[in-house]
Amino acid sequence: MKINSLAKLGGVALVTGLILAGCGSKSSQSKKQEISWMTPSPIATMDTSKMTDLYSAQVANGTNEGLLRIAKDNKVNPGVAKSYSVSKDGLTWTFNLRHSKWSNGDPVTAKDFVFSWQRTVNPKTASQYAYIFANVKNADKISSGKMAVSKLGVKAEGNYKFVVSLSKPQSYFKYMVTQPEFFPQNPKTVAKYGSSFATNATKNSYNGPFILKGWNGTNDTWTLTKNKNYWDAKSVKVKDVKFQAVKTPSTALNSYNSGKLDFTTLSGTLAANNKKNKDYTVYPQASTSYMEFNTKKIPALRNTNIRKAMALAIDKKQMVNKVMQGGDITPKGFVPADMAKRSGKDFANEAYVKAGTDYNLKEAKALFAKGMKQVGKKSLSLTLLGADDDDTKRATEFVQSQLTKLPGLKVTNQNIPFKSKLTRAQNQQFDLVLSAWIADYPDPSNFLDLMTSDNPQNDGKWSNKQYDALMKKSETTDANNESARWSDMVQAEKLLMNQQGLVPLYQQGQAALIKPSVKGVQPFPTSPQYDWAKAYVK
Amino acid sequence: MAKYLGKRIFYIILTLFIVSTITFFLMKLMPGTPLTNQAKLTPTQIHQIYKQYGLDKPVWQQYLVYLGGIIHGNFGTSFQFSNQPVSYLITSRLGPSLIIGGQGMVLGVLAGLIVGAVGAIRANTWVDTSATIISILFISIPSFVLAVLLQYYLGLKLRLFPIADWGGFMYTVLPTLALAASPLAETARFMRTEMVDVLSSDYIELAKAKGLNKVGIIYHHALRNSLIPVVTIIGPLAVNIMTGSMVVENIFSIPGIGEQFVKSILTNDYPTIMGLTIVYSAMLCVVLLITDIVYGLIDPRIRINK
């Protein structure tokens, strides 16, 4: 019998382990230019044609660079393009590229952009983000397989001039080209690795402030190391940004408190418990959680008074402060605050309609009674659909408790897995649904387009001719007139709120802890959320 | 023995085939799409992408294509990790899971045997009572609660072990402890009951009567005979560890496979679900086979000699 000796061995190992642990812990506090960054998810892919998730996009924004680089306060900085010009009709965008290099020494040229954009819209690539190219000439026809890839409205004039033809003017195209889908790809690298391109850190080439190291394709740790070949390398101060994917929020917090992480996100009660921590901060996100009404299925929901009553019955302040508890913010409307700005003015403030996001139970009851009379109903029984994650569950429970305060309204909740919820919402299999949208680029249209009558993402099929006309005008006659376009969209948002086409519940905010010694990390309300190019440790 | 092994391996393959077939069709019944960007795609766009992945074909056709792939050793590529072969996804993340799972199992069973045996030898004394309390505690506390407690006290407060992450033996200690708790408790309970039975049986009385010393009796007669039934629970314990590791890996940020399994189901990552189902089933089959062989080694009466 070996049990006894094995047990002894185990005991010895345990004791040795304990002693070694004591030796191993050291508390060195040096000012190394190194940041330990927590991320909730591993990298899904580094192939910018295939990227769909925020966390991969964050890394890509560190390791690669597009024509322009997203900057603070809705601005764009020069990236690979030194400068750009837009034709009078807004259809032709010409980018003048600088002489810059890939991490393997190859020059970054206009051809690399042509190659990459064509690759993404190519149906063979099966990119889930190809739709974002919709306004580039012929992109839709190409991605649906009806036209040759070479017909895409992009061309390289020499090595350093890149010209894009759009099918309709798009004043916010400058934001689009800052996103990973629009980054260049080194054709040689793609050809060399074929289907395994970008499936680990070495099978890729980089043209951004950092290069990726230590990612084997599936692991949870990797490092962004300063890229010496980056054109602006002299302004990159941090040497390494070390990433750790931590999926359990409490683990991340423990690691942060032990000094192993310099940054961690917080959610729910963990955020609430840490609000007094001096390292606590909230980054507003260009993301709104809202409730949609199925006007196609439930005739009563076509009544504006009923919709308004339901909106007024929900106390959004209480929802944010007492129920959600994280970094979320009370909404100002459908378009999030701090996302889109024009001459220093925030779109959300310009288009603010008090009634759209207010709470007034008395008025709600009156409006509801009025609306029910108009539709000739005594009672209304509705199902509220939502995903089954903790946050959404809390949200649906709260909304239910608020709505049932309206006499004659009965609400039952249904929480199902996120993807099933999406499918049902898209097929109008719901009465009320909690949805969320996060902007791809910081332009109000990114949200407002969702509510036009023929938009496939308009789950509740709310429809308003005036709204459609305003949105159309912003894309056609006013497309090249920035202020007219802005005012079209302001009017559209006001209309949406006055008609209560949906109920904004809260704007998402990312609560986080960040060490005071870490400076210069630039947060954004849209993807990629953070930029470390100017970060340093003090 | 060789014939027996051959037969068992044939059954294992048959089991795997049935399991993977059932899983495939059940998985296709799951609502939702494997697209990671579903919220932003229109039904037409979804259809186009489906076509590229061959997901627009009838399910039975997809199944045949899948089977064909497996026969050629191709598990397909993951949907979550674009272009990443599922076989690589599994092999690159299986190691840590096996390490903490194996360590948890060995530690749990060995400690459980000791606790159980000591409890039985000192039956109905304070030693026995404490052993029982330990078992009940470890059975009732779910591994994820224990994991969080271990992490907070031993990791953050006492700084004895790393809080999370992966990189050497020290990083495996806390997850191993968290996983070992449940097998420890189960084994201890089983061992105690068996050993109390054995210790009161006639041949032990006889051995005592012959004047053998206590240590000799326990070591040579009681322990070995008590082990036989305990071996039978190793299979269920292995399942316990596998499911427990899905949560424990998450809490300790271990780059393992358990957490991937859960995530692949939540994201409808069909190829990964299939690959991992087969791997998990195969591991379980192998554990059961080993258990049966070990069974024969301990108990001569059921030794396989045909």
C-alpha cells in the first residue's frame, strides 16, 4: 500500500509550497513603463476583416492604424494619412498617405488599403462587419456576390494616394476609417499565412503604435509592446501594456487590490461598493439600453398616449442608482450623451426632450387611462422580453414593477438567452423588449437610423413618416451641409422622443478602477474604447 | 486482457459516436445563431454568411459533412475564434484543465481515504465527528463558493498564493484545493461507511483473535477490502471535477477548456461544442475503463483473465 507514503509526499509538497510562496512574494514599486490591463474577454481574432467584438478591436487599435486615428472629443487625428480632402459633392474622399512601415519593414501603401477593403467585402471572407462598407461604391453588390470584388469604389493612385468613391455622401466617413475594418492589411503577410493569417501574434504584421506579443491564438494573456517602426514612435512612452483576460469580476477586483493589475472594469454591486474608492472612474459609453414597443403585433401600442404613459411610469433615476448600480447614467434620449458633438455642443443636449425620459406617475396614469379609452380597452396584458444575464434580469424586473403601477396594465417577464432574444426581437415575436445598441461610430445617425420604418433593426416596427423624411433629408439633400444635417437629426430625435417610439432606460457607463500612476490612457465612448498610444506611468 | 481491452475500446468508440450524434442534433435545436455580430446584421446578411459557412443546408446534410470531417481528423474551425481550428483550441487549452483536474482528483481521493479511514478506526469519537463534519461541509459548499473564499483569504489577505492567472505550480494550488473538496468529502463518507463495516466483520475479529497488532490488521485486511467499493465512485467523481472545473477555471482565470465549453454553448459555436463534447466524453470513458481495470487489481475475485 502506497497511500501513506504518498500522503507524506503530499504533505511535504504542501509545506514546501507554503514556504516557497513566502519567498516568492515581492513588493517592488518601480516606475517601469509597463501597464497591467484587465480585459473581460480574450482576443477572438486579429484579422481585421473578421473582427466583430470590442475587445479584439481594442487590441487592433493598439497594434494597427487606419487612415485616421480616433481622438478625444469627437475629433480625428492623422493616421497613415497625413491629410485628406473631400470633393464638393461629398462622394470622393482622397487620402494622402505618409511614408510609414509595417513591423516587418515593408512600406505601408495605398495598395494595402485597397487589398484590405476588398478582402473584407469579398463574400468569400464572410465578414460579419462587411455591412459597415455599405456606403462605399458597389460594396453591397459585391458582398452579396453580384459583382466582382475589383469593382469596389477604392483605388490606389501610386503608392501614397488612396481614393474612395462613396455611393452617397457620408459626412461621418472620417470616423468610419478609424475603425479596424478599415485598417490596411499587408498583402504579403496575408498571402504567406493564408487561412491561418492573424490567428496568433506572429502570423501578422502591424503598423500601429504597438506590436502584439505572447498571444498564441487562444490564451488569456498577451502584451502590446512599443513598435519601433511606427511613424510616431517617439511619442509612444509606454513600453509594454500587459493584458490579462479575467472573466470573473471579483477575481479582477482582488487582483487589482493586490497590485497585480493597474486597471480593472467593475460591474453591478462591485461598482456600487467601490464608488468611494479614489481610483474609481466612469467612462460613458455610446450605448443606450431601451425598451421597444411591438406596434405591429399589439394595436394598443400604436397609441401614442399609451406609449408615453408607459415611458413616464418608469423612474429612470431610480433604475440607474438603485437597480443597475454600475456606472450607468440616466439617459437624455436615444442618442447617448457625450458621443456626438458639433462646435462644442452635445447632440444629446440639443435634442433633449424632457418628457421623453422623465418620470411622472400621476401624468402617466392619466395618459394611460386616456389612451386606453381611445383604443377601447379596459386592460392590457403584455410580455416583457429580455436577455437572461444578471443585469438585464434586474432591469426587466424593475421595469415590470414600474409598469404594473398603471391600472389595467399587466406585465409578465420572459428572460431568455441573449441570442434567442435577438432572434425573437428581429422576428417581432414579443410585446415589449429590452434592447441595447452600441455605436460603431460617433454620429447620431448610427442610432437614429435604427428607427426608420424600413430598417431591419427596427424591431417594434414603429413608423413615422415625418421621422423617415427627416432622416432621408439628412442623408440626401442635407448630406453635405453639416449644420442642416445636424438640425435634421436633432428634429428627428425630438420627434422620436415626443412620439415615444421607444423608451430610453439608461445610458451605459463603464465603471472602472485605474491606478493614479497610470496617465494618458485615452477613453472613447465608441469602439475601441481605450487608446494607450499616449499612456505612461508616473 | 487484450481481448477485453479491444472490446472496451470498441464500445468507447460506439459511445462517442452516439453521444456526438445526439449532441449534434440537440445543438441544432438551440435557438440563436453562431454569429458573434447578430445584433447588427439584417436577416439577408445573416443568410449570406450562413451560406459561406454551409449552415444554410439541411441539418442532416450538415451532419454528414461533419462526420466526414471527423473521419479525416478535422473538427472544423471555431466561430468565436475566427479561423482557429477547434483541434488547436482544445489542445492549447486542455493542459491546464488536466493539471488542476488531475491534481484535484488525486488530492481529494487520497485525503478522503485518510479522513474516512481515520474516522472509521476512531468511530464514534470526536475524531470521527470532526471527520464527518468536514465531509458534510465540503459536500454542501459548492466549489465556486469555496474558490472565492480561498481566493480572498489565502490569495488576497494572506498573500500565500497567487490570486489568479497561470504560470507554475503555485498557481495551481488554490484551484486544486477548490476542486478537491467535493471528491474528498465523497470519498471520506464512502470510505468511513465501508471501513466501519469491514472492521466489524468476522475475519477482522479472527485476525484480532490471532493476536495480530492493530496496525497490521488495518493495513493488511481492512484498508484493502474497504477500497473496492470506493473505486466505483471514481467515475462519478471525475464527472464532478469536470463540471466543477468549468466554474473554478473562470474564477482563477485559468486558460483551460471548461470555461470554453460553457462559452461555446452560449455563443452557438457549433464546431467547438462538438469537439469538446467528444473530448469530455472520451475522457470520461477512459476514466471508467481505468477504474474497471484498477478494480480487478484490487479485488482478485473480479480480475479479468479472459
